[in-house]
Amino acid sequence: MLLCSSAAVVAPDRASYTFVKMQKPTHMIETFSARVYEPQGQDCRESDTLVKGFAGKPEDLHKAATRLATLGHRVLVYTHNPRIILDGDPGALPRLITDVIDHFMENTADDLPRRYGGVSLGGAIASGMQKADPEAKPGLYAATGIDLAELVKRRYLFRAMARIVHRASLSEAFANYSLEDLRAEWKEIQIPPSTPFAIALGTRDLIIRPGRIEPTLARWQKDNPDIEVKWLPGRGHNATLKWYDDSIDTMLALAEKIPTPEPLAAVAPLPLGSLAADSQTI
């Protein structure tokens, strides 16, 4: 069990992190990796997970995780392999969610509350984690909630991005599955948590389009009144993800329904280049 460390006392605006990799023996590819952000010199208040989006980069969610660690949260930031989608196996995403749940539970303290958050496709993964934990603290999400089947079968922008960035054709990968086939495969993933959460959405997001997500939000809030929504005027998909990374205090306050705390005078994330010196595999 990996617990918060209080042995080394360091500046309260710093957080240490290590890098972990996970590969199930039954999988042909490394399915996900995680960075662990430890609050130093203080007791752990809770264990958090943040899950990056489909095209997640090393620096994504670094500011958010560092800030949460300075608040006494132990944070695991997950990156998933894009092959989970690109290989055209609809069962891969549900398996990934199960694996990440197992990893998070195995590497967090049982006596601490847990919180889940994610952005874009990572929001669907984190949502699956939150649904598996009836005692979860309010979740923190951004630019997520889209119909995944429609995303891979009909959304030109997402399909073009997959082709340009990953040189993969989603049309070919999912050629043997209809839109309704994929909706059936991912039905459980599309169900939101029944416990409280907050979600930030951009008004100019071309992937999570406001006109498409608003009816979905209305259905969700009818069943779960403890969903808080923050609209970000003028922000597209990537700008919404950046806002989330920069504004995790605001998301936390929104989810907990408390005033937004004043930011620290100088929150200094550790340089990404120091990762190798702190790496470990579990």
C-alpha cells in the first residue's frame, strides 16, 4: 500500500511525484501509466485520481495535480494508451476502466476518502471509477459527456485528429460495428455517476458541442440534482482542458459548493524533466 509520506518536510507549495507503469499480462500493449503526486510534510486528506484525455501529453493536468497535492491530496494522474480506441476493439475501454479502478484501489489508503476527475475521454474513464465507489467525494470533470459511439463513428474532427496525429483510420478500425452496436457496447460507460460531481464545458467546443451536451445534461440533472455545471464562454475543447488544469481550485469549490479558496502566492510545479530521477515501476 502506498501512503502519503510525512518524513520529508518541504515547502508547502511543492509536491513530489513518481512514475508508475501498469501492463496486464493478458494485454498485448501497455494500457495505461500513472504519475503519483505526494503531499510532503503533511497528512493526507484524501486520495484523488485525474485522467487525461485521448491525446494526453506529459504536461497535461500537472498544475492541477500539483495544486491538489499542496492541499494534502495524494493524486494519481493516469494516461491511457490511445490504442484502446484506435485498435477498434469496443471491449478495450471497459477493460481499461476496470484495470484503472483496480490499480487506484490497490495504491490508495482504505481509510482515506477518494475523489475522481478527468477531462475529455479521460472523463469517461474517471466517471466509471466514481460509479464503482459509492463513497466517492464530488467528482471534477471537464469537456466530457459525449456519446462515445457518435464520437468515433460520426464526428469528423475527432476522426481527422486520429488520422493526422496517430495515422489511424477509425472508419476502418470500427468498420464491423454500427453506431448502435457501439452504443450497446458502451452503454454502461455513458451512464453518469449518481453521486455529486462538477463539470466544466466550453461554449465553443467543437467536440463536446453545447447543442448536443445540453439535452444530456438536462437528463442527468433530472436524475441527479447534485451536478454542478460551469460554462466557459468562448472556450473550445483544448482551451477548456487548459482552464481545468489552471483552475482546479474553482472546480473543487464548485463541486463542494464552497467559496473558491485564494490561490497560493507561488505554486511551483516540479519541472517535468525531474521525472526520470523519481521513477519507479509497480
